[in-house]
Amino acid sequence: MLYRDFATQEELDAQYDPGRTVPDPGVYAEFYARESERLRLERKHSQDVSFGPTLAEHVDLYPAGQDAPVLVFVHGGYWRARTGREFGFVARGPGSRGVASVVTNYELCPRVTIDEIVRQTRAALAWTYENARGFGGDPGRIHVAGHSAGGHLVAMLLATDWPGDYGLPEDIIKGATVVSGLFDLTPFPYTFLQPKLQLTWAEVRRNSPILHLPDEAPPLLVAYGEEETEEFKRQSEAFLGAWRARGLCGDRLVLPGKNHYDVIDGFLDAGSPLLSEISGRMGLK
């Protein structure tokens, strides 16, 4: 067996290639880009704000007034596709509730390793904490959310030694949401992704959040779509189970009728089940 009960790459690819589960995944990419551009035409924002030394290390800022809570969003794309610009739409629903959004960007595999993507994502959050006042945000009310590979990166943020590695408070993250995340990287060297990811087994161990659960952490929401593959669902359930077994606070949200791509369209609507849960965790009524 390659991984759990999977004996062939084809079996694993059928579970871990979400593009196979919908007629045309490009429709969703076009939707993301269109809604993001529409929001930028309507709302004050700052694009490509640098937080690190490389060209890919930048964030897009969507302010929401003074002393606003902050939602940091990390995009997906299996660490080898997409950019933060395509996901500006996630700021619409939060903005309607007075929440500032920070949409992060990072360099992609194979130009860099997943180790480096994790480092860049941590640096983006550290920059947000240190610069929140400059865009009207409250550094004491930062929540993080991520989708797919972004869910993996959010889980790695929760495993970060903020005082030891960054000289920042342990509790800079007040709440976290992982949507359709990936928490055990063990299957990926056996899949269609490996030519791009070029994962070593040491990298798999270092970057599998389920192997690096913190001793203390903010409340976690684990969400996924009802129409996702069994392995995507299992990854979320296994992580939530391990999180709770560690004595940490975690809840589940299964979104009816949602697939791996439209599971995040709830960010467009402050009243959606997904954003209602997140808003409640941010103390918004």
C-alpha cells in the first residue's frame, strides 16, 4: 500500500484531484477572479504591499475603518497555483461587518519548497500584527482563515512558536478557520502533484500539521463541503479529532451541497453559514 488503503497512484489521484469532481473547474477560477475584480472596483484597497524580501511576498489590504478586527486569508491552489489577487472576493462579506481583510500571497512550487511557503505565510502574519494599525486594523483581534492548501498553511501558523521565532506574543491569532484543508502530507509524493511539489520525506514530516499540534491554541473551526471526496473529508475529520484529543477547542462545519471549489463562496455573504460562524468567533453579532 502507498498510503492507508491506497495501492496505486490512480486511486490516490481520484481522491486528491478535486478537478475530477466537477464538470469544469475553470468556471470557479473565473468566478473568483471576476468577483475579486468587482470588489476592487467598489472598495478602497491597497495591492501588492510588500512584507518580505522576495517579489512574491506581498499582501492585498482591504481596510474597514479604524480599530477593525482583522481576517487574514491564505489562498489555496495545492501550493503550485493561484495568487492572492484572485481571492480578493473573500473580503466582501467580512467588510460588510466592519472586518478588515488581509489576503496573502506566496511563491509557488517548484520555484520554492513548501518549507519556504510556510515561512512566507508566517512572515505575512507577523507583518500583519506589526502593521495592523497602519491600515486601521486592531492587532489584538486577528483571525486567520485558509482554503485547501491555505488551510494547511493556517494549520502551520497555529504550530508556530511566535515568541521564540518572531519575538511576538503567543496569542497573536485569536481564532482560526480551515476550509477543506490538508493536514497529512504523506500521500502527496505518490500523486500527480509530486513533479511540482518535489516533496522529500523530511519535508512531509516537517510540514504535516497533524504531526505538530500545539500545546495551546485559539479556537479552531474545521469546515468542508458535503460534496468533497472522502479523503478531503477524512483529512479534516482526522485533524479535528487529533486537535480535540490534544485538549484544544475545535468545532466542525459541514456545508451542504458544496464542493471543493464553491465551499468558500460564503465569504461573499455576511449571512452565509460559513461567515456567520467566523463572525461569531470574532465577537460580531
